[in-house]
Amino acid sequence: MDTIIIAKLLVTHIRQCFLCLLDGRTTRSKEKIDFWLAKFSNSSKYWHYPVVTASVLRHCLNIGIKVDDRIQELSGVHQLSAFLKAVEKPLRDILLGTIADDCSVYIHEEIEPAYYTDSAFERIPEIFKLLQTKPLPGISFFLHGSMADRKYTAFSDVDDLIVIDSSAWQDPESLMNSATLLTQVAREYQNIDPLQHHGHWVITEFDLLLYNQSYMPLVVFNEAIRITGKSQIKFRLTSDYSGFVRNARLTIQSISQRLQQAEQKEGINAFDLKCLVGEISLLPAYIFQTQGNMLSKPEAISRASELYTPTALEALKWSTRVRNEFAPLVYNQRTNILKTVAKLTCSRRHLAEKLHRKCSYWVSYQNALGLSHEIIRVIKSFAEESNSFVALSWEQCAV
């Protein structure tokens, strides 16, 4: 396997470790006491994840990186810190040896509490104040999306980006403290939007050295807000567009699966409906991005008529209507009860998400915002047309 391909696999693995760390996801066995402690505490002290696996060691060896086997005897954050210190220089050298385009993004605007007056989102500034008053070595934190441009609605969730540089993992105790704080912030997201389906977005110093915009296009920073850390992010951009094709394919596949389940059950719960609407709204941006046009989601939707037939465009009109009229599906007695249960039983964000994903408000096909037979028909048309664009883009990537 090519050296740069293996290096990219390691970079993705490192990012995944941080995503799980900052979301409180642990793989500890139920027979261990700290598995149960982690159920009721979001301290990263109880975090366990397979950082240094046989596969990871093999990948390192294949590209000339020697990792001391004794690192496997460590656990949790200490193992992550030791591994990153062992690989950071050789991995950095490999990534820097690849041709890429230098690009810098500047985010100077800071959060303004007066903009968050809606009762559902008024705690946003208070939550982020925790990050501004505590030291977070090597960590920069940004807010983007509707919470940043203040166009939020009842449909909105909290979109952030955490950038982690090498100084963050030099001291495992410091990293543990930072991770615990960020895990607490992630848990608060689920209180703000109980139907939130993701935690923090994370990129590391290694991602920046050979950055693929299919993970998060730089256009999202146009309206971003800096919460803490550096105001400048330096990227080395790859010109590979295959990641956008993969994003579009996975999104189309997910849309098709949700429609199939909705047809079988004659309805869909509010959590899955929100995911479906989000996927439909995001797909035009993915299609434009596969063609090399780095449009934001709103820009792509406004230009969707350049891609789709009138029938397929009806799916986007429906998704926009659901977004605008979503409030009754999230502000109701059932959701309030679930939020209370989650506060008592779910110390970590992903556990609260799991509860709402399973038990959220039911939306039958007869509901004004539900998936009627006609709506399902136009969404299928939308997905089919999207798939044809993806196939064409993939052929161009192959060439």
C-alpha cells in the first residue's frame, strides 16, 4: 500500500480517537467498574478506546514509524498522548512531503450573547463561556452554521469545529482536563437540541497538513465565530474530489433507507425525520462540490434549479417547509419528558442521542409534515437525479 495512503489512514484514525474522546464514547467492557462509572460521569478519566491496535502498529511499521510496544500497556488518554508523541514527527514529515496548496482562514468575530434571545438557545453563550474561562492548551474552538450566523430556527442544532494542534497532547493530564470540559459542552448540546445527531466536529494538526475539504468545506468559515484559541487556521489543501462523491453516495443511500423504513412503518419519528430533511438539504451542496464548486448549503439550495427537474425540486421545497415549521415536533410534552429522563440517566452526549433517536415524537404519514405517498415519490425522484450526477462526477474523478 502506498505510503501516503497509509499516512491518511493513520490521520483518520487519530481524528476518530479524538471524536470519541470528546463525545465520551468508550469501549470499556461491562465487567469493568469504570464502564459503570462512565455511565454517570463524563470525566475523560474513564475513557477507553482502541488507540494502538495491531492494525495501527502494522500501518506504522509499513511506513517506517517505530512505535514502542509498551504504549499498549497504557490506557485511555495516556495511551493516546504517548502514541501521538511517538508518531507526530515522522507522520508530519510524510504529509509535508506531498504537494498541496497553502490556504489560511481567519475567524475574528466573537460570540455576542445579545443575539441569542430565543428561549431554546439562550444558554449558548453561557455554555461557551466555560471554554473561555478555562485553559485549553493547543485547542481552538469555532462555531459555524445557523448558530453562528444567527439564522437559527427550531430545526437548528449546534455545529462547531475543534482544531487540535500538537501542544494539546504533550501532557496527558492537561489533555484529560480539556477533554472532560469539551465532553461536558457536547452533552449540553443535547439539552439545547434533543434531536442533535452529532457531537463535536474535530480536525487535528495532521488533517491540516493534507486537508480534504470533503470532511468540512472551508466555505463554512465564511460566517464562523471564534470561541477560544487561534483566529487563524492554516491548511494545505489536496485537490482530490473523490471524498465529495463518497459523501453524496452515502447520503443518497441513507435517504433511500429512511424512505424504505418510513413506507414500512407508515411514518417516521422526529429524530429520523430531522436527519432525512438535513440530508436532502445538504445533497445539492455535495453535488456542486463533486463538480468543484465549493458552495455553502444555502447557496447550493438557491441554485438547485440548475441541476434538478421541477419534480425533484419539490423535495427541496418540502424539506424547507419542514425546517420552517419544525417547532411542534421538538417542543412537545413527549420531548420534554425524554429530556428529563436523559438528564437523569445519560451523562454523555451520545447516550442522550441514543434515547431520543429511539423514542422521539412520532410523525405519521398523515401529519402535515409527514412523509405522504406523494412526498416519498418526489424524494425518490430527487435521489435518483442526484445519483446520476454522482455517477458522472465519479467517471470524471476516475479519468
